[in-house]
Amino acid sequence: MFGGYNEEGNSNQLYRLNVRTLKWKLLNPSGNRPVACDKSVCWHYNQRIYIFGGYGCIPDTDDYNYQFVFDPKSHWHYKRGWNNQLVYYDIEGDQWVWPHVEGIAPLPRAAHAAAIVSHQVFIFGGRHQGLRMNDIYSIDMRQMSWNEVMAYDTNESIVPIGRSWHSFTPLSDQQIVLYGGFSQDNRPLSDCWILDIQSMTWISINLPFNKPRLWHSAIASPFGEKYQRCRFS
């Protein structure tokens, strides 16, 4: 578990939970720590935990290899902003590493979402300054290169609107499901989309339950569960 926000402000602490003993441990890896932030995304690949983006503290040095955009609306004594830092925790070496990545990185952002499919990680949306975006970027974890992805529906016209605080969950090696979030005009969203990775097309999904939801998380169950209608007293 990395970062977040507590009574002292943004954090860049890294905790590990032993799922057998259910005990937490605060880690102290070597190397340059990520900038303290919240609303970042992370994923696991090849014994490494990657962290991208977030909203948090101004870098304490001028020597950094990512972008930081100051938020003029942040509180005067605790100035913060958006970043597009990409750093990983090497589990075996117990150290922070800042990798070199080819290509043009996404804009600094927060409250975005990431989905890893095989050796590709897809980043969708998030907030950059006053804009909630609907762009897609992928990063090839073998080549360590960024790529902006263009995706439309079969009519090459319809795409999900820009949003933050949504979920973006891989269903298979071909599909990712996008659900909900918070719109540019400050509305909680209830729309659901499937991104077909092979054709890079969006498919709008009509759900029987269409309640708005934001700031949530989602995971695809591998256990073959079937939908059952539940009754609550």
C-alpha cells in the first residue's frame, strides 16, 4: 500500500501486509522515493510494483525526470499539484527505481485508472488541472515505451466522456471494462463500456442496474461466480 493522505498531509510511505499473519509492516526501501501523493495508480509486473501519476507535494528538488503542474487553488501553506511520475518498487532488491521510458508520457493527472493486460498497461482518463480527460495511453512493459491509443466505437464517433474516480478493470486478454466516475460537469456517472483491445473499439453496455458510482474500485472474479438477485430485509 503506497501513499495517500493522512492527518499530516500527503504520504509516500510504503506498507506491506502479510496475508498469512495479517500483520502490517512499514518498509524503508533504498533509493529515491516517489513524490508524496494521493489518487495515483499502481500495478504489479515482473516482481515490481509500479506507481504512476497522482496529486500531491511539489518536488523538493529541481532534478527530476517527470512533469509537475502546480495547482493554484491548493492551500497556501500546503501547495500541491498533479504529476506524471513513473517509479517502481523492486520487491527482491527492496529499493525504489526510476526507469527510463521511451515515447511521450501522458499529461500529469490524478484519479485516473490503470489496467494491466499481459505485458501492456492501459491508462484511462483522470484529472489534469480543470480538465477531466478521456484519453488512453498504453505502456509496453517489455520495451518500456509509452504510446497514445485512439479508440472509437464501430461508427468511429462515440467514446466515453472524460472522467475521474472511475474503475477500469481487465476482463480477459482482449477486454477491459470501464464503469462510472465523475464527469467534467461534476456529475457521478453510471455508464459502462467495454474496450476491445484487439480492434481498439468501445462498446457501450446497458446494465439492468444503472446507479451512479464514483471513487470505487473493481476486480474481475476468477471463480466463475454467477449473478444472483438478492433480497435485503
